[in-house]
Amino acid sequence: MRPGLGAGASFFVECAMAMQVLIIEDDESIRQIFRYMFRGKGHEVIYTEHLTEAAEQLAQLKECDLLITDYKLPEGLCVDFAREFSCKFPRAGLLVVTGAHGIADELRAVDGLSHARVMHKPFDMDDGYK
């Protein structure tokens, strides 16, 4: 695990070391934007649109520095998966992308997710990664 990637860290920074990023997003265009953005900065990216596939990936991962996930996925909300991810990788960053407003406090109230950051759709990628 890379130091400083947990709570309080900015997710969209130039990192001196390559990160491993797991992306769960059912909107292909958003998934592609994140994938392109992080790979373009030299980070390793694993991506899927399904929670079941993400769970399979999580079981195989030895380390991961950042989870980017849509809040509401076809199989349900990301909360249980995000909690499981955060238990396995407690120093990893967590970014939840959503079109729903008012979930930030609700999400952070969940045990193990107090470090979660929320990015609301629609968003301007230039605001997030400089």
C-alpha cells in the first residue's frame, strides 16, 4: 500500500509511484474516461461494470490503492462492496461517483467508509485530475 492514499488524501494528484486503481462503473463512457485518465498517468487500472466481477477481482488482488465506484449499480448499491474493499485495503482511497445528491453524509456514516469521497455527476474531469 502506498503511504498517504487513505483518508484526507487528494485522489486526483500526480503520484510519483504508480497506483493500482479498481473502477466499478456501469456507464461505459465514464468508465473509459477514468481508465484513460489513470492509465495515461502510468497507473494500473482494473475495471468492470458489475459488482460480482468486482468481488472476483477483489478476491485476487494483493494490493490496491484506490477504488472508484458508482454509487448505484445495476446489481445494487456499492456500500457493501466498498466496506469489504476498505477492510481488505484500509489505507486505500475511496471515491464514490453518483448522480444522487445528499449521499455523502449517509455514506460516511457507514462503518468503515468514513474516508469516502463523493464526486457528483455530471462533472468536469479537468476539475478532478491536474
